[in-house]
Amino acid sequence: MSRFYFVARSIVNVVLRLMYRPVVSGNPKLPDGPVILVSNHISNWDVVLMGSIVDRQIRFMAKKELFEFKPLHMLMDWLGAFPVDRGGADVSAIRTGLSILGEGGVIGIFPQGTRVKDDSSFEMAGGASMIALRSRAQIVPVHISGPYRLFRHVRIAFGAPFTPVGAGARINRELIDEVNAQVTERVLALRNAD
């Protein structure tokens, strides 16, 4: 964990606990080795919430538009985020994610590609599944439910880590769809976790 990330995480942890009173269910302690956190995405605060709770540095995949404003680009770099072009299969983002995982790191992905306030569905693009299959990293499903309103509880549920069926096999559309279904089922199962 970088020094900047550690300091930022420590400060944010105090502020978040006062503002949003997070209620955590499941085990936020991640396993050793490469891990992909896959979560629904209801607010920009999701990144901050996950980063303040998880005990390892999360390198988030973030939309490339956030890197276009220089001060924000610098902050993203300090936090270890990396850009993704949501317009299609971003080979560079996939390579970066695989490199981080190859070093035993943690990446955070919101595979819906944008914020979706309705948590009753969870439609995934295939990038997270492709990265999981190629890296053989464990996936930790996460579900966040709000609202993010001052002094109201926001809930974050962590599922059990799992390695997707087919990891290491030849990757094709059918296998990606199968892993998407596995992840979707596990994320949605956390909706009512307390």
C-alpha cells in the first residue's frame, strides 16, 4: 500500500464513518494473491467506501474521462487507478489489470460501466470476466446499497472469494457469458445480506 493511499484511506475512513455510518456484512479481509473486487456501482462514493474498508490497496479501473482533467489525473495516479475506455474492448486497460494481478495486486471493477441506482439488476460487460479468466485471480463479489445521505447507513456486503469455472481454459464468448452469470448471481445474492 502506497504511503499516499494509506494516509488518504485513514482520513477518509474517519470521515465516512461519521457521514455515512457504513454497515459491513461478510468479510472485507481479502485473500492473499491476485484479487478482483466486482461490485455494483450506485455512487461516486463507492470507490471511497470500498477503499476505506478493504485492508489492501485497490487499483480501480476508472473511466478515461476522469483522467482528462490534470489535477484529477494526478489524484488518480496517486491512488493507483487506471483508465478504461468504456466505448469498447479496451486492450490497454485489460493489460494493465492483468499486470497488476500478475504482481499479486487487487483491482476494483464496476462492470456495469456506469452508475446504476437501481440495484435489482446487474448487467455486466465482459471485461471483468475476461480478466478473471486470463489471470486466474479470485473474484470477491461486492454489493453496495444506499442511500448516501448524511447520517444514514450505507450498506456494503462482501461475498466469499471464488475462482470462476473455466479459469485457465480457452476463452470464448460462451465462457465469458458463463462467468458473467456466476458473478451476477453472487453479487445479486448479497442484496439482502445484513
